[in-house]
Amino acid sequence: MTVRSGAETLIPQAATATPAEPAVAVLTAMQTVLVRVGVRQAAAVLLEERVRATGDCVERVAAATTVAMLRSAIGQAG
């Protein structure tokens, strides 16, 4: 039996998907989900580290885009 993550269950994945590709799909789906500001701030900090640390260009772009979305949401909640 294969155990699938929540993202894989909600968003079908191609067999060749990189880890960043499902992340982008999940982020797109979550644009309207309500989340506390503290959670957004913590996620932004963690993702900023991924932007600096990853060697994967797709992952870097996905993380940077997510950070921008999180920072924008934080500013709007301000």
C-alpha cells in the first residue's frame, strides 16, 4: 500500500514531478486559505532559507514566489 500526502491526494501528480512542482500547485490552491499571521511569518522565514540554500532553480523560484505571497498577505492583514 502506498501512503500519499494530502497534497498528492488533492492534486494529482505526474510521475516525473520534482518536489517543487507539487509545491507550486499546492500554493496556487491555497491562495484563498485563511492562516494566522504568525504561521505566515514562520513559513516565510523557513522558505527564505530554502531560497538561499537550494540548488534547484524550480524550487528556488517556487520558494521565492511563496515568500512574496506570504509577505503580501502579512502586509494586507497588518
